[in-house]
Amino acid sequence: MLKEPISITALSSISALGETQDEVWHSYNQNEHFFSEANIGEQKVWVSQLPESIKLKIEDLRQSDTKYRHLDDTVLFAIYAARKAVAHTGWAEGSQFGINIGSSRGATSLFEKYHKAFLDEGKSSTLSSPTTTLGNISSWVAHDLKSKGPEISHSITCSTALHAVLNAVAWIQSGMTDKFLVGGSEAPLTPFTIAQMQALKVYSREKSDYPCLAMDLDKNRNTMVLGEAAGLACLEKGNKSNALAVIEGIGYATEPLEHSVSISTDAQCFQDSMQMALGTLDPSQVDAVVMHAPGTIKGDESEFNAIQKVFCNKIPFLTTNKWKVGHTFGASGLLSLEMAVLMLNHQRPIPIPFVTYEALPKTIEKVMVNAVGFGGNAVSILLSKR
């Protein structure tokens, strides 16, 4: 448990679900997915794309400043979402707050573009290095917001956004700052990125009503679908009156690698991270878990096995958003955090239509949020109503 609570005072995301909290909540309350078949390179695959209305706003942002015209979508997504988050919480332009925004893959579109040009022409563009480094996400957001705090970028694959939360909590608890803007941004819908997931044999080829069967423990095939998104949160020291939710506990863990892309069958890393986040709290007090559940057979099963180990005979309500919006890599943990906060604030669970539940919780007071990256790098965040 933390020395003192950390308040989430603003949330901002852009994804196939929309861009406002009302839009996102409305999307969650529909029993439909937000995937479409798109031509990526020379093939048609399931993807989760930003709505055209948001794409137009991103393009407007790109054209609004000559310096922004050469930036990757990951950076523009983050700038756009960051403006909304900070506007909501009221942090003044140029004020003192930290920024930690990461990405799993980084500037995928620009990297593939510049690499192709290098193969074709035998030389590289002047901007190829500065615009494809992971560090340029937080740096450009800080430039845009004129913030004066620390700027940190990192990649811890699919647990990147929640690791940003962990890092911010550590800074705030240390007394070095009182505020942090955290999250992740991902634009992975490129030919090479899709091909990498297909090479792992995890990408969905479903023809059923639901392309991604995340949390369906009876599936006999992998059904991961990639999505583009950015998700950000404003964190502040203490229990603030304008808090959307409060972080009560944080947990993290890794485990010895059995395979370069998988975790153990009972996800020891998740067991350890959830136990750490719980601290001395009785597990029965947790009402819901927003699972990482990427839609793969082993990924979903191992996390469920870990939950059974930790919560024993009183398993909380389990859900995930990947059946609806796909796996957004580095941004996924923050979208899950947003989902948890929405359930807390609306006091309504978001079930998965193809999963059978014995009962749904009538009240939601505490929610655990999980994320894990390649190699068993797990994070668990315990949230409560303010």
C-alpha cells in the first residue's frame, strides 16, 4: 500500500471508442466491437482504428506547426490527448509537472518509411534519427505544454503505460514533485508491425461475430487484434476533491523467462504484482479486475490462473476491453485504467458479451488493473473511489 493516496484528476484518451469520457462510456455499453477490416500493406486484416473525425483533428494538429509536420503519429496522438488532459485538470501552461509517456513500438510508421528509403537510396533522411527515438514523445509533449518538470520516455512493451504510473508514483512519493502526466501512445497499424504479430501466430483470423475472443477461456486459437490509441492520466499527490479515482496500491514483478514471448502457466509475475498492490488488504474487498487478456490462448489462461491463486474462492468480476478495442500495446494499460475509473464512477460493470457470469457486482468500490509485457514484466494498480 502507498504511504498516501495518489489522485487521478484527469483522464484523456483517443481510440476507436472515441475521444471524450461520455463517448468512451457509451461505446463500452454497446455489445459490439470496434474493429474493421483494413488493407495494411498488401493484406486485409482486422484492426482497431481511430474514427475519421479524430484522424482529421490529428491531421489539423500536424499542419498547425511546421515543426509538427514531420512527427510520427505516436507523438501527435500523445500531444492531442495531453492537451485535453491538462485542460481538464486545470494545470497552467508552463507549470511544474512531470511527464512520462511511453510506447512499445514507437515511431513505427516513420521508421518503416525511413528504412525503406534507405534501402532504395542508400542514404538516410536528416530527420530519421530524431523523429524515431522513443524519447521524442515526452519531449514534444513537454514542448507543446511548456511544462517545466522532468520528461521521461520508456518502452516496457505492453505494460509501458502502467509502468509510467509506477514511475510517477515513485517521484510523487519521494517529494520531488506533486504532479505527473503519464500514459502511453501507440500507432502500430503498419505492415511490418502486423507481420511481426502474424509471425508469432497470435494475430486474429476470426470470421465469427467477435474477431478478438479475449477472456474466452474455451477458445482454441489466438485472436489478438492490434489497435491505435493514446491514453493519458494526470496524477496528483493526496486525495484531491476533484479526483476521478484514487490509487491505493501499486505492484510490479518479473519472472524468469521460459520463452521470449510468454509467461508461466500460472503467471507468477501477476501473482506477485497483484499481491504487492493488495498489501494488507483482504483480496475479497476487490470488486473487479480489468485484465490484460490480449486474446491469446496462453496469455488469457495464465492471467486467469494467477487471479485464481490470489483471490481463491472469491474471484472478483473479471473483464477486459481488448475484445472491443484491440491490443494497443504501450497505450493498453492506460485504456484499462480508464475503463476501471469509468466503472467506479458510473457504478456499473462492463461485461463481455460472450463470457458467462454467475453474477455482476451491484457496487464497485475497488478495482485492480493488470498489464504485462513480453517476458513477464507485470504491473497491477489498485484503484478506489475517492
